[in-house]
Amino acid sequence: MGKPKYLHIKKKSDISDKVDPCPICEKNLYYDEDCSKRIGVIEPNGEIESWKCPACKSEFDLEDNILYIYGSETEGGQAWRLKMQD
């Protein structure tokens, strides 16, 4: 018998990373190749300078630096606090 052929297995280069996790809650924010589930925050001057996670509502700048984490009174804040304790 010869070597088995694995034609159903794609090359690593053919498999794209379709993952865009929130830095806080790790919810996947990937929607499709053109869109994201990230919520853009429009400033009064019309520019988008930050974004929010729709799951935990935490706010980030465009470089994914944390601007605001919801407090412990919210579900997202409690999840962050539990994660930090682990």
C-alpha cells in the first residue's frame, strides 16, 4: 500500500485566521472579510478614534489599547475580575 493521500486537508496558507478576539472578554469580533463586530465610536469632529466591544462594552483606541473597562457592577466587569483572579 502506498502513502495515504489527504486531499481534504488544506494547506496552512489556505486557512485564514478568522479570529478577532476582544482583548478583555475574548469574544470573537470577526464578522467577515470586509466587516467586524467592533462598534466604532464617532467623535464630534466626525472621526472614529475608538471602538467598543459589543459583548463586554469595553472601549479601546484604534491601536487596541484599553480606554475604559466596565466596572465590576456589570457582567463584563465581573468576567474581567474573575479572569484576573485566575
